[in-house]
Amino acid sequence: MLKPLGDRVVIKVKEAEEKTASGLVLTSASKEKSQTGEVVAVGDGRTLENGTKLSVSVSVGQTVLFEKYAGQEVTDSGEDYLVLHDKDIIAIVE
């Protein structure tokens, strides 16, 4: 399993919808990359200039919405993940 450093977060990206709201089936070429996923690991936070530690704002198990072109795609043990900075997370999906 990946252990992110600093303020980085590891996300398992959810599969994009294959149908539109009106029921049209999308081909794989027309599907956009999903911007939501489940947090599977978080770093221990960022150290500020004054030495205090700023913890990551999300926790493992939460579903989040993130910036469209953020992060680095990685594969670990046959699974695809996205590693990104805490600041690239837009919202927690409840």
C-alpha cells in the first residue's frame, strides 16, 4: 500500500458514468475522467515555517471531489490510484 508524504492524499478514483442523464450510452472515448474518489491514505500533514504541523483536511474513507487535472496517476498492486496535494481537493461529498 502507498503511504503518502506530507500533505499528499491517495485516492481511488471512481469510474465515470457510462450513461447520460437522458439514458444515452457513452463510448469509452467520449467519457470524461471522474473527479470524485475515495480517500485510501493520507500523509501526516505539512510543516509550516514556524515548525507547527498542519494536518490534512480529509480522512480515510471519505469521498471527495478534486481538481480536474490535479495529481499524479500511479499503479500499486494492480490498482490505479491518484496521488494529489490536500489543496487540490475541492470538497467532501456527503
